[in-house]
Amino acid sequence: MTDQPMVLRDLERKRSLCARLARVEGQLRGLQKLIDQEDDAIKISQQMSAARKALDKSFYALIAGMIEQGDHPVEHVTEVLTKFS
């Protein structure tokens, strides 16, 4: 992996990614509430799955931004994909 940080510079993409993560944060808080209220395990599992998928989509949106930005070698982006997906 490179020592050079991979930075997302597109302001609109950063805003979109932060908004997506805020929704994931809301999902996680909802999950905590369901657990505290001793809700049904199936319902909790479905919500966990949805939160996990939303977080995965956030990761892929980040990677797409890095690719579209074009200032990082493809090998470095591929390393991140391989390591974290």
C-alpha cells in the first residue's frame, strides 16, 4: 500500500457520502433501540442486514469517487478494494 494518503476531494461526493453515513448512523441507533426494547430477533437481524448493506454501499461510493477522481494509481485503488471489500 502506498504511503500517500488517498483523499476524496469532490465536495458534492463528500457531502453525499456524509449524508449516507448519517443515515447509517440513524439505522444503528434504531437497532440499539430495538435491542434495548427486546424486540424480535428476526426484525433486529433484518435491520442489521440493511445497515451492513448501507455501509457497504458507502464504501463502494468512496471507491467510485477515488476512481473518478483519477489522481490515484489503479493499483492503489485495487489494493484498497481487495483489502477492505
